[in-house]
Amino acid sequence: MELVGITKRFPGVVANRDIHLRVAKGQIHAIVGENGAGKSTLMKILYGMQRPDEGEIRINGSPVGFHSPADAISAGIGMVHQHFMLADNLTVLENVILGSEPRRGGIAIDFAAARKKIKEISDAYGLGIRPDVPVEELGVGDRQRVEILKVLYRGARILILDEPTAVLVPHEVDELFENLRGLVREGLTIIFISHKLDEVLRVADAITVICRGTTVATVDPKQVTARQLAELMVGGELPSPETRESTVTDVTVLSVRDLTVRNPDGRVVVDNVSFDIRKGEVLGIAGVEGNGQNELVEALMGIRPSTGRIVLNGTDISEYPTRRRREAGIGYIPADRHRHGLLLESPLWENRILGHQTRRPNVKGRRGIWLDRAGARADTRRIVREYDVRTPGIDVHATALSGGNQQKLIVGREMSGDPVLLIASHPTRGVDVGAQAAIWDHLRAARAKGLAVLLISADLDELIGLSDTLKVILRGRIVADIDPSTVTPERLGSAMTGAEEGM
Ligand SMILES: Nc1ncnc2c1ncn2[C@@H]1O[C@H](COP(=O)(O)OP(=O)(O)OP(=O)(O)O)[C@@H](O)[C@H]1O
Ligand SMILES: [Mg+2]
């Protein structure tokens, strides 16, 4: 596959400028670059979702013109997006076949045939898909496998994966890479986008660097280091999340006792969890995705019913609705920024108000009942500046921002108004190495001023580096306390799967 001279403009931005890229058959080709460099845009062009203003796509030497993803799919190209695109209320099987349902006699959907085909693909690549589970019950790791299967189901031979590992913990990454190697052995070609440079070096056969919309180099992973790659991308150095001196005090900010959450079907997903977080402390929760982290966080935010006691700064907030919890000073970075963090079709300044709609600077008047547009707009500009959100302005819709820049906006919003407690799920997911370092600095500075943080992250270096205290969650229970100053990512990884006892 070859891209020749691709250029794509958006209002106020040249997303791709004279891109040249050659991808050899049967290889894993990685694309790296800063947030907003133009990676996703390029992939959307290749997948027929967007039309290039200039340039040509060639497959096996012949030019192709895609007007829609359907054209790309029939040319054998499939894409797994940076943000998942599954319908929550449908089952895995329904999602996979959606839009290409096998028909029996041309009318009825042939579920049996679909189930059989899904099972065959799932077994062939070890994806472990359960066809009849509703997607809303799946964690991000599982959702991603469903997306991959969906693409394979449509017969893709060239697979585009936009940040597939952002949500995975190390052993899931290993599994995914095994899957990908299996696919290329079968002659498939994979284009892979990631900000995790060590992973890119591990899995890719070739790496292309994009900088400010254009391809600047294609390198052999055997000949470069992660540091050299980072320098090609940004001219910067790789950050490390190390927390130097402790700022933990003995003042308890959050106290959780016997918190239990049940699924709608009655299954216990958070089991009698208790912990405290003190002023100036980062409490990290390590766990393989799907072990109750999301439910724990949503119970703390009042989005999900729970039993037990939640006390914030001495006040029992267990019965508070979400809005009052936020007003009491809880900032919240959700795991899924599109479903729970943004209104994609609204401008950035309206997104600044989201979840903060009863507080200054977004409201004015004695009881704060009038929306303060000027206040919200000015503060959005501050966030854009302080968090380096790359955007032509605050009136563009959130959907026009690159994934990493959307994340920076959310972090900036949730750190505003000096929260007393920050609940952060994967705060730097999809953010490039430079911006990640900046977010870590913001978190450390707030922590030094007394912020308490509940940190959930699939990035074990981040978890170990930022946490003052680390706990492991497994099947909804806290099963181990770990000293972040001595543990290695490898040992933490095995503790998370329950492999390591007595830690
Ligand atoms: N639909 C759109 N409308 C306007 N501008 C857009 C749109 N989509 C992308 N852009 C802009 O194009 C540029 C490239 O964005 P793109 O999403 O391709 O970046 P990326 O390299 O994937 O970044 P990230 O690592 O953060 O995901 C950015 O400046 C972005 O704001
Ligand atoms: Mg992107």
C-alpha cells in the first residue's frame, strides 16, 4: 500500500501535508507522532472516511479512490478506531454483524451462521470473544477485541489499528501482539499507531514518524532507540513519572468503607472495598481491566448505586447525587472520554462547563444561576494555554480536536477550581510523551498543594511512578498492598493477575 503526496486541510489547520508512506505486505508498520500530528486523519483518509484534498492512494500499485468506508472495506482495508464505535445496547454478535448481516434465504438474519463464523475467527486468533454478551458489560480491553474481530469478519487484509494498546495492561499488550503476529503470518498487513515507543520498537517491522502533518522519516526499529524516536517526533526527551519527595499528610480526605457494587443482574462487581486517601496522597489502584475499577469509580462519583460509606472531608456523601459530589470538590477524569467526558458536537468552551455547570467561572449571580459565557470562555482559553491543547480556537467542536488534545482539555477542566479529590482513570491515555510529562507535572504540583488523587491506569510505569500508595484490585476485591518504591512493572503485572501471592 502506498500513499503519495496526501494533503488534507480543515478550517484553520493543515492536518496532512504532502504525506508519503509505503507499507509492505505482511508487515507491521507503526506510525508515531505528537498529539495532533495528523495520524488519525491520515488513517481516516486511507479508510475512506475523509477525502484528501490532494494526493493518491495506491494498493498493489493501482490508484484507488475511496468515497466511503464501504469502498475501503471492499478493497480489503479495515480500521479499529482510536475511540471505539460499538453500540452499547447490542450484543457482541449483533455488533459484529451490524451492516453485514448474513441472510438466510435473503430475508431472515442467519444468527447461527454468524455465531459460527465469529467463533472460528475468535479461535483462530485467540481473541476469546463471547458472542452473546451485551457490549455495555464489556471493559475496554474486550471491546477492542470485538472491534478487531468485526474488521476480520468483513474480510480485511490490511488492518489499521489506531492506538490499540492505550487501554491495555502489559500482559494484554503481549496477547494483542501475539494476535498481530499471527495475522501477519497469514499474510495480512497491519498499520499501527501508538504513543508507547517501547512497544512500537518491540512489535513493528518499520516505523514512520509524522511531525506537524508530514512524514519526516521511516526508520528500522532495530536501528533506533525510544529516545531517538522521541527526538524525531518532538525534539524532546522521554519523561519519567517519578514522584520525588512525599507530600502525604495525615489528614484524611476520602474515606471509603465496605463499598459494594452490584451489576444490574445482581452479581457483585465491587466487593466490600475500604481505603483512605490523605491530603497530598496519590492512591493507585492496579488491576487488569474489568476487575471492578470502572464500577468503583462510578460508585464514588454517584453514577452507579452502591452500598457502604463514602466520606469526603468528614462529610458522608454516600447519598449525594453526582452534582453535589462534584460541588463538594471532586474532579473526575473518566475512562472513556467520548462516552463520559465530552459533548463532541459542542464547542470547547461549552465542554468546559460540562460537569461544572453550577460553579464559577461558568455561572454568575448571587446564587450562581446565570450562565457566565464570558467567564467560561476566558477560562477555556486558560486551559488551552496551560495544558497546551492544540486547537485553532475555543469555538471549534470537541470532535475537531485530536484524541490526545481532547484528553488534555478534560484534564485541564477537571483540575480547575482546585478540587480536593481527583478521581483519574487513565489520565494520560492517548497523550504523547511530551504532553504526558506536562500532565504529570500538573498532578504533582496539585498534590504538593494537598490534592488527594485516586489513580487508575493501565500504564504501570505511570501507576508506580506517581502513586504514594498502591493497591491491587482483582475480581472486585482489594487483594494486595504494594510498595511503589520497590515494585517493578513485571511484579506488579503478575500481582494483578493474582499470580503472585503474599505481597
Ligand atoms: N474533523 C475535523 N475538523 C477540524 N479539524 C480536525 C478534524 N479532525 C482533525 N482535525 C485537526 O487535524 C489535526 C490532526 O489531527 P489528528 O486527529 O489526525 O491527530 P493525531 O496525530 O491522530 O493526534 P492524537 O495523537 O492526539 O490522536 C489536528 O490539528 C486536529 O485538530
Ligand atoms: Mg489520533
